[in-house]
Amino acid sequence: MQRLAEIRAALASHGIRPHKRMGQNFLVDTNMLRAIVRDAEVDLGDCVLEVGPGSAGLTQALADEAGLVVALELDRGMFDVAREFLALRENVVLLQGDALTAEGRLHQALEGLLHAYLSHGLFHVEESDFERSVVPAARPPRLGRLKCVSNLPYNAAGPIIMALLESALPFERLVVMVQYEVGEKLCARPGNAAYGILSLLRAQFADARIIRKVPASVFWPRPTVASALVELRPARRPDSAAYARLRQLVHVFFTHRRKRAANALGNALGVNAKQAEAWIVAAGGDPGQRPDELDYAVLQKLADMGEVARRAHDIVHEADLRARLKAERAARRAGWRKPRSDEEE
């Protein structure tokens, strides 16, 4: 297991520091690392996906117990640090890339890689699919059980969790470290103050519970808030078309969640409150409630209405397009700054 001094030295040798904007808070408590692996019940029959390995402390703990660990790291500098710490590990695949697409979906090549491995025992990483990769020379043993165990970047935990659940990957469970507030939102039920988009969409796929509250003292740098270790157990799979409509609706509808449902829906979809009220009543809901107080069945009926679905789709599509263009501009800027060779780093 890593010591804090080793992590500090490794980062210093690469001239890097943890990035607050990327939510980088590394687990440095050995007992907590081992507890996470125990909580996830990791054993040699598991293929474990880890998103955001950082300094690879949790990766090493997972590799001690799992048959195979596939770790995906976004940050170029942290990829180099993790590669050094994992140099002698024969059951770890280290990949550099973004877990999310600009539209908030799971990295397509990562999903395809894991599908081929779990379904057919094939494990082949195309160099063009990831920015960099480190793959053991020996062919990984074929494993039939997939888990995700991760200390997720604080700034992207919710989107990453939903992308994992929405993917077609057959996760047996996800055990993830998140901000405590995010953990509460993940596990909240209707009527709870923390209930919102994340709670509603998660419930379409999985049951969730907080395993433990985690103090800031087990991280470096120390976050300003407590964290939660959350377990998600996939238990159902919604109809993909119906879920897509629901997802689009709530993303625009819940933006105005503190207003009356009729006013919120009207503002979200660009119609008058009278029309919005008629739609809600037709779906069996109470226009006087707030959006997050409406029953799931009401929301789904609303989402399935033709005009509601069309308007929500157009709004979300425009937002996705703006996000994609923003990501492309950021990628171009990163390309301009990227060293031209390893010798220049």
C-alpha cells in the first residue's frame, strides 16, 4: 500500500499537483482502502472497472484481490504516476481517456472492450481508442462478473454513475466513493429533501444504499466535506425509448423544481401555464405540486406525450450540441498545449 510521502514524491517528480477543478482527492488511509475492497466483496472471479484511479492506491488494493482491474484515468500526469505505481502488476490494465462523452454517455470504446471481454473472453485494446494504454503481456483470464469500484472525481460523480447504469454493461454492483451530499441524492426516495433528478433516474436501474460515511481525514488533499461510500445494485432495466423520453423531460422540467408543476413545465417547454396544466392533469398529476413531488408514473406519462416529448427532445438536443462544441474547443486547446514527445514533458 502507498504512503502519503510516496504519493507526494511521485507527484513532485512529475511536476504536478492535485487539481481541485478535477475533483482529485486521493484515498491515503490503508484501512479505508482495504475496507472498500471488502465492502465490494472483490475476489478472483471479478473484473473490476475503476474510474479515476489517481495515484493508484485503490487500484493496488483491488489488484490484490481481483482477477482483473481495468482502470481509466483522464489526467495525463496522474496516468504517468499510476503507471509507475502499477509497473509490476500483471492483472491491471491502465487506460487514459475520458469516461464520458460530450453527451454524458459512457466512453464507447471502453464499453465495447468490456463487452467483448465478458461475452467472448476477447481483450484487445485498439491504440486509437484511448490516448494511452498499458496492457499486461499475458492474456487476462476470462471472468464472468463485472463490478465497478471507484473513488470518483467529485465534480463528475453523478454523471459517471448514470453513464455506467445506462450503459449495457452487466454490472453485478457498483461501490463508489462520492461527496456525502451526492450519496444522499443517489439514495433519496420521493418526498425526501435530497430527492431529485439523480434519485429518480438511478431508481429506474438500481437499488442504492450508503454503506458508510467517510471522514475527510482519509483523503489527501483533505476535502472540505464528508464523503459517502455508496453501493448500487442493478435490479431492473427500463424500456430504452421510454427511459430516454423520461430522462429528457426531467432534465428540463426539474430545472424549475421549486415552482408549481404547471409553471415549471410551461417555463421548461416554452408553453403557457394553462397548456402545461392540461398536460399534467391528463397524465394523472396535480399541477399544484412541485415537479419532484409528482409520481414517477405521472412523469412517464408526461414524457410519453407527443408534443411534450418533442419539445423536451429539441431542448436537450440543443444543449448537447452546445456541450459537444465546447468539448471540441477544449480538446483543441489541450492539443495545442500537449507536449510533442515524452522527452519534452
